[in-house]
Amino acid sequence: MSSARRILLGTWEFVVGDDWRSAVGVAVALGLTAIVATTDLAAWWIMPLAVLAILALSLRRAARDASRRG
Amino acid sequence: MSGAELGLALSVFLACAVEAVEALTIVLAVGSTRSWRSAMSGVGVALLVLAAIVAALGPAITSLPLELLRLLVGGLLLIFGLQWLRKAILRSAGVKARHDELATYQQETEAALAAGQTRPGLDGYSFTVAFKGVLLEGLEVAFIVLTFGANQHRIPLAAAAAGVAVLVVVAAGFAASAPLARVPENTMKFGVGVMLSSFGIFWGAEGAGAHWPGSDAALLAIIPGVLLVSNAMAWAIRRSVARAPDETSQATGDAPQPASLSA
């Protein structure tokens, strides 16, 4: 493996960790906030709600995986 | 000092103290079993590398336009913070193994003894283990110092909070001459996860163009809100894990087995 690839993989692992779905969820929520912010509607409530959902789903997956490993 | 600056200093101090406790355990183990001089050389070089990373990336990050900086850094901080929070909730719920500094110290000591005789001069094993331990634990702190500091253009304040945390932990560790097993590490990690996620929500939304009701004062609602929700989630998982073995044992007739993940 080249050192550039190793650095990229290491950075990904460091920031994103073992749950890439949460990172995608955050990116989608930020995108949605940016779109709503261009309209007359309030956009501040999107991130807290999105984080609540992202965290709940992530924990559900982790708890389910753990109970499978038993 | 404003509320946001106090939050910055507190978050960085807590995160740095937790990571410093973990690094100290590794350094104490190799230093006391092999070579203090080599272990401390490893620590010194790792600290220089970390300082160089902060010094090189800090000005580059702070030169970005504020909106873009808040969007990028807020998003990264939130992704990073959710990792901390998720692990902390799973530990609090008993699904993931808690950090145990005494067990880590024991493992590191056994590995250091099994690595063969100490060589005269610089002991490569002690240097490398101490260097890697401090660098890897320190990278998380460097990331937090850079993201928090850059967003408020207060990198020196963030770096100072990190420095004070290291000094406090090192002084306590050398005074005790033992790993700091009584530090409430898991609770502190929970707190850091809450702070990183809260600031990530706040800055990410601002960077995306949203306006918070009450401006900075919105943090006074976001932080307790994230803390409350996280505790509720830990409680719900703890309950479901406690119930699951009973259901399994009723179905199979086996003795209940607690679910757990390694650290």
C-alpha cells in the first residue's frame, strides 16, 4: 500500500471511524440545512433533529451487533 | 471570557486530560520496566510533532472564510464528536467495555518485559512505544484544538487549555507514581462527546446558513439538550440489554450472557 493511500485511510479512520453512515447523515443534514436556509423558512431546527436520528440509528446498529456477538 | 470561550477551554481541557491519562499509562509502563530516558525521549519527539501539526495547520485553517470554516469544521467536529458520544453512551449502557487504566498498565508492562533485554543507550522499544502512545492520543487533542480554536480564532486559548491539562495529569501521575485509575475517565469522555457534538451542531448549522434563535445563547439549550438525549439513550439501551438476555434464556433455557464489545 502506498504511503499516500495509507495516510488517506488513516485520516478516514481517524475522523469517520467505524460508522460511515453517521458521516453521510451529517453531510446530508448540512446540505438540507443549506437548502432550507436559502428560503424564507427557519433552518436551525434541522441539525438537532438530524443528529438525534443519526445517533439513535447508530446506537441501534451498535447494540444489535453487540447482542449478535453475545 | 465569553460563554463560548469558556466552553472551548473546558472541552479542550477535558478531552486533553482524558487522552493524557491514557498516554501517561503507556509511558509509565515502559518507563518503569525498561528505560525512563528513552520513554521520555519518545514523549518529547511526539510532543514536538504534535506542536508542529497545530502550528502548520492552524494558520491555514483560520485563513478560510468564516462561513466556509464553520461549515467544514462544524461538520467535521460533529462527525468526530458523534464517534466519542456513541462510544461513551455504549460504555455507559454496559454494551462496550469501559476503559480500565490498571488493566492497560498491566498489559503494557507485560509486553515491555516480554520484549527482551533493555539495550544500553537509547532503548528502541521504550522510545517507539512512548512516541506512538503520545502521538496517537495527542492527535485527537490536536484535532480538537484546531477545530475549536479555529472556529473562534482562539487557537492559542485552546492550546493553552490543552497544555494545562497535560501538566495537571503529568503532575498527578508522577505524584502517584501509578496509572490514574481513579480519574472518572468514562464520565469525562461522555462530557467531551456531548460538548463536541453540541458545538458541531451549532457551528455546522451556522456555516450552512441557518440563524440560531438567541445567537450564541442557543448553546445554552443545545448542550443540555444533547446531554439529556444522550443519557436517555444510554438508559434505553441499558434497559433493552438487561431485558434481552432474559428473553433469550427463556427461549433457549440457557443462562443469560451479557452482551459486550471490546474497547
